Amino acid sequence: MYEEVKQAVHTARQYVEEVFGSEQIENVGLEEVFPNEESGGWLITIGFSRRWDPAPEDWSNSIRMKRRPRSYKVVQIDSDGQATSVQDHSGITQTS
């Protein structure tokens, strides 16, 4: 099962990078993995930042840091290992 999950995560990340690539996404990373009992596949959440999203200033450290808001997308991977859809993760974009 571990290899199946690894492959599904790889497919989901690649799918997000291809679909949203023209939007200059960065900091792409895995957030969540859940089995999809309906399809026998996986629901995989991938997070990323877009360069054009404004970066609020974080004064919590002595060095000023700027972090761009992250978008979270859920990619559905079917039982054959193919990405079949991508959607917002509850329509939430977080900044931490």
C-alpha cells in the first residue's frame, strides 16, 4: 500500500503543477492523503503559493519575513492511479 500512496501523491503533485503551472505556483507540497472509499482511489490535498498573491508582513521575528497565502487543492486519484479532478479544499486559503 505504501508504494500505491507514494505513486498517488506523485501523480497529484504533478497534476497540480501542470494545471496551475502557468500561474507561477511555488512552494508546492503535500498536505493530506485520504483513501476514497467510493472510488477505491485517493483524495490528496496539495498546497502551494502563487507569486501574484500579496505577501503580508510577519513581524513576529526580529527579521521581517513575508509569506504568501497558500491555496489548498484536493486532487482525486481513481483506482487506476489517474487524476480525475481538482477542487478547492473547502474554499479556504490560509496565510500561516
